Amino acid sequence: MILDVPELSLVALVGISGSGKSTFAGTHWKPTQVLSSDFFRGLVADDENDQSASGDAFEVLHYVAGKRLAAGRLTVVDATNLQSHARAGLVKVAREHDVLPVAIVLDVPESVAWERTEARADRTFGRQVLTRMHRDLRRSLGQLAKEGFRKIHVLRGVDEIAAAEIRYEKLFNDRKDEHGPFDIIGDVHGCRAELESLLGELGWKLIRDERGRPVDAVHAEENRKAVFVGDLVDRGPDSPGVLRLVMGMVAAGHAICVPGNHEQKLARKLNGRNVQLTHGLPETLEQLGAEDPAFVTEVRTFIDGLVSHYVLDDGRLVVAHAGLKEAYHGRASARVRSFALYGETTGETDEYGLPVRYPWARDYRGSAAVVYGHVPTPRPEWINNTICLDTGCVFGGALTALRWPSREIVAVPAAREYYAPVRPLTAVAAKPDTGLDIADVIGRRHIDYGYGQTTVPAENAAAALEVMGRFSVDPESLVWLPPTMAPCTSSSVEGYLEHPSSAFADLRAAGVDRVVCEEKHMGSRAVVRVSVSGVGDAIWTRTGRPFFGPALDEPLLARVRAAAAPILAELETDWLLIDAELLPWSAKAGGLIRDQYAGVGAAGRAALPAALSVVERVAGRGLDVGGLRDRLELRAAEIDGYSAAYRSYVKPTDGLTGVSLAPFVFLAGAGVSYAKKDHDWHLALADRLVAADPEIFTPTRRMVLDLADPAAEAAATEWWLTLTGAGGEGMVVKPWAGPAAVDAKGRLAQPGVKCRGREYLRIIYGPEYTRPEQLDRLRQRNLGRKRSLALREHGLGLAALDRLAEGAPAWRVHELVFAILAAESEPVDPRL
């Protein structure tokens, strides 16, 4: 016997003790799918037979069942379920999660059940208990349908139970195996001429009957289907013509259709229900009155068979007339159908007397794109991965389609206004509120970002929120933050903690064969967003804070905008996101230099000469000072080197005079990420900015080399020694292939390793770090955590650029940027 069970449902096994429920469950389902009342009694009372614990046991069972159903997992409840109140609890759980409750009844003779019960040592009740259970079972059989069970299977006798097979059936709304491509068409409202025109624009060829009426359409592209979001009828001039065409396409397998609220109302009228004749329904009824009665019957049957919504393309696409929040995707219940048809309202009315609709799209966070209609809007816009295609054709707007998966918008204008709207289209908000939600970032969060997975601890999120909430630029504009960068492996070269040979070896070990060595500018990291219009332009620090403030940021951005204008035009983008360094270091870090570095230098320069003077006077009296003078002279020289190191990065500035930007990576433009471009491409564009305005831009010196060429490595090492000997900070060695370069195993490679100069590192590790004993100690530094953090932040940043290019909602981009900022709270040696 075949038992049809919905793939997502709550299955209640019904039967007396000894009927074989647990055996049946173990035969047909995984242990994890079965929730046994005996097991839960054992959990709460350490005794599976303790009936006094049943209340608590079922409370926990219902909770677990709810969690499974919320996650979309079939759940089987193994309990006697002989009382209506016990079954009512299960039906309630199913309805709360919009799944179908199913009952499978195991009806065995009482004698068989008693024989099995007697064989179990843990069952001590008498035969009269089974007799009462059997009586309850007989009484229950006629009540199951009334109680809300949508499918009921009764297995009578041991043989039927043994022969039963479970066959899973998909819900009507489950069309995940259809991958399109699709042409999704907005609300037609009886505008047949515009529908014909739009289908033509989309590449569909109309098929007409002997009277010249369109009854189907075919497309040259195999498997392409049209998808109608409902509201085919009312208000327009030819609702029957639209129905005839759409019904023909659906019947031929060329289209699918979900119902709109106007079809729902028409069906109720055609089925003899009493409805208000408003909103264009009288015109539709008049038009249908001129049709053959058989056609009207077909219309009624067609509408009655429409499914509230469809889940398509492996769950990536959901189509519903009024939209659908994520919890309802692929579910089946009256409230799911109601939401799909009518949406959700606040209970208020606007100045036009129309219901104020709850902005569910603003709160949508699902991975599936939701395409809908219902509410006329001047233009289709993606809001949090949802889009409304009702552009008011019947009101004189346009009939709009979305091509999936390309997300291309195609529209044809209405020939005229067929019906005066109660609320003018221009009265609709141009763009719904897409504000970010704190719930998207607070607390412990697990993020799968495509290049890997990461967990953001709650305490790190709190620290990031403090910075983001109080100091950052507009968080919705903060689309990228630079990752931290790890230094190269500690060097064994005498006198050096970091050396090019180690940097080259690190990248060679990762399978990178070609690198670019870029001058490491000693300044402050700056991310610059400039656009053609200037709207939304900003410059921010590596933690997302505004750089100087409006008084300096605006003129700086104006200079960048002017220099970048030819590049914006050439790349055919409205805006650019640029990674750069702002020089000099003192322009932004003057306070840090004075408080942290200059104080140390000043103290050393004051104390050590005085100490030397005392030692020399003592020595002049003939006293043996041992090696004290040499040690003090060494320390004085080290302090002088330390002071010279930080002083080389201090330059006078006045406003923007003396300030410059060193751009090195062009991250993204409108609808595109440039992360896969090689560094030659990025640096060539940077050189063009320098040429356009050499006063505000600083070039990045570099060398490109093959790591298999020892001579090239030697030349690069000499270049680094010259660079650092002249006061430069050092270099960054990057995979030449670009920011999105991969290693030999196809995994994301480190974006680069820094190799800092010998003198510069005095600022980081202290004046005396070059002493042999200090170098030996520092060479033991652990770089693993820093490298892991750098790679994670880099992957998050690339994923943010990818999502930005794909047009993902702001919250999807921002959660990754927020995770980068949160990662900065990780306990890592700051000297690295």
C-alpha cells in the first residue's frame, strides 16, 4: 500500500500501545526525523514510562517539532495520539509553521497488541487499558479530518502495516526543478495589446486561433517560460483576451501563473458568491458576458486551480502576486495564500482611502529573490532581493517583465490610461526605506561568505557597533574596508627581522610564481568613493571613520573626482571605489606620533647624553666604568635612529597643502568588481591619476618579477634595500594576478605580505630591537593568527565587492563589512 506524504509535513502516528508505531517509524524514517513521546519522557523524568511526566515531555516534543518544521524538515511524532486534545497540539504546531498535518493510523487487533505488550517487561498495565485505548482509536477515526489533518492513511492489520510504502509528494508550489530561463510579467489588468507587444519584445511568437485571437505563444529558446504574477483581469479593455492567451500558454506548458486578488474575487463571483462589484470587476463581467459560456467555465476552472505562489530554480526564485516573506516560502496554509494574494497591511488607510501596506520587503532577508506585483509603482526597483513588477499599465504606466536569471528589465508603455487610479502613480514613494537593521549584525553570528565561513563573536560585534554607530560614515555607504596584512616570515639574514628573501619564499610556497613588489607608503589607509555626480562621494579610514571632516574631505574629493573623470568615462561607470594611502603619516596621525613616539625619543635624547656626560666625568677621574660607556653610546645611537625613523614620516601640512594620495587598487565600479584584474591594470590607472594631478597624487614605485628568476629576486632585494635605506617603510609583495588571486590549491591567496625596512621596525619594536639577542627573541613571533585574520578579512572584503556588483541589498554587503570591523577586535600582536 502506497502512502503519499508531503515532503514537508508533520506526520502523527496514531495507534494503541503495541500497535507497532515505533517499529513502523524506524522502518520508514531516519531516527532524527522521529520524535518519540517515550524518549522525551525519558529526557525529562529519566523514565520513559512515567506518565506523570507526559505534560512536560510533550511540551519539549512540540518545541523540537516546531524547530524542525521552521527549518523545513519533515517531522514524525511517535505517540499514541488517541485523544483529540493530544492531536490538537500537533495540528497547532503544524499550522504555526504552515505545513500540512498528516495522520497515519496503525489499526491492529487488540489481541495482537496485547500479545506484544505482554512480551515487554517495561509494560505493566492491564488488558483493560488496551481495551480503553482501542475504544478511543475507533472513536478517533471519524474525527481526524474535522480536526485538521489534511491527509489520513489507515492501515488495518499487521499485513497492511508491513506492506506499506511511503511515497513523498512535492507541494503544488514546489517547482524548484524548473530552472528557466523565465520571463516574469507584471500585472496585466486586461491590457491584451500591451501584453502582446511585451511578449514580442521578449522574443515570443504568438499563435492565433481561426478568429485571429492569440491563444498561445512560443519562444525559440528552449525551456524558456513566461511567469505571470497575477491580476490578469479587471479595469483593462480585454480581460477575456488576456485570459485566453495566458490560459493557452499555461495549458501548453509555455507559462505558469499565480493568482492575483482580482482573479480571486472574479472566481468567487463566478462560483456564485456575493462580492462587491468594484475595482473594475463590473467591466470584466460585462466582457465575459459576451463570451461563450464554456469559456467562462474554463476561466473559473483555471482560476480555481491556481497555486498561491511558486518556488523555482532550486529555491533561488519565488513568485507571488503580493510578495511573500521568507517564513512562508514553500509552505501551504490559508495565511500563506492570503499573504500571497493581498500582502500585509498596517490596519490604517492613507489619504486616498486605500490600506497602508506593511513594508515587508524592507525587512526581507531571504536568499531567494521574490518577484511580485499588486502595488503599482512608477518603476521597478530591487529592494532587499525583492522587486515589484506592477508598473501600472492599466493606469497609463507600463507593462514590465523581468528576465531571469539575467535580471534584465523589459517594459512597454501603455497605449493610454484605461482606468483612472485612485492614488496617482507619482504618489508612490520613489524608494522604500532600505535602512539597515541592528538585528543583522548584533550577537554571535555565523557568516558563509563564499570564500569561506566565519563566526563573529558577540563581544567583537559589540565593539564594532560602538565604532560604527558613533564614528563611521553612513553605514549604508560603507561598502568595503581594507583587510589587515601579515608580515613575511621572520628572516634568518643577520641583522634583519624581515627581509625580501622571506617574502618571496612565502609566496613561492603558496604556489604564486609571479609577484609585484609595491612601495609601502607610510601614511594612513584611505578608501575613496568618487562619482560622476559627486552624490555619495566619501573618503574613510580603515575603520570606516570620515577622514578629516567636511572642510577638507570635500575639496579633496573634488580633486580626485576631476582627475578620475576620464577613467570613469572609459570604464563606463558612474562611480569608482579606490584603495589608497594618504600621506604624510603625520597628516592624520600627528597626535599618535606626539604622544606615543616623540615622547620616547625626547626622553631618550634628554637622559642618555646626560648619563654619558656623568660616565665620562667619572672615567676622567680614573675610575673603571667597564662597558657602561659603550652601552650608553649604543643606546644613544639607537634612540637617534628611532627618532630619525619616525621623523622621516612627519611633513608639514596646511589644509590640503602637503597632503597627497597614493592610489594602488581600483576596487569596484557600478555593477562590477575589479578584484580579478591584475595589478598592472590597477597601477596603470593609478599612474593616470598621478599624471592628471601630480600635486594631489603620489605614484607607487614597483617591480614585477618571476619568482623562478634568482637574478630578478636579487634585483628586487637591492631595490628594497635602496628604498628602505632612503627612509622608506618597505614594500608589499603581492600576487601579480590581482586581489582575487588564488594559491596552488585554488584557494584564495594572501593579498600580499609586507616586508618592512630595518630602520622602520625600530618604531614598531623599539630602539634596541636590532641587538642580536633581541632579534633572536623576535624571530620566534607567531604569525599564524595574523595570517588567518588577514585572509579572512580579505575574503570578506572580496565577497562584499561581489555582492555590491551583483546588486545585493545593502544589508547583505554591510554584514560583511561589519564582520571585517569586528575582526579588528581579535587579540593579535599589534606590532605585526
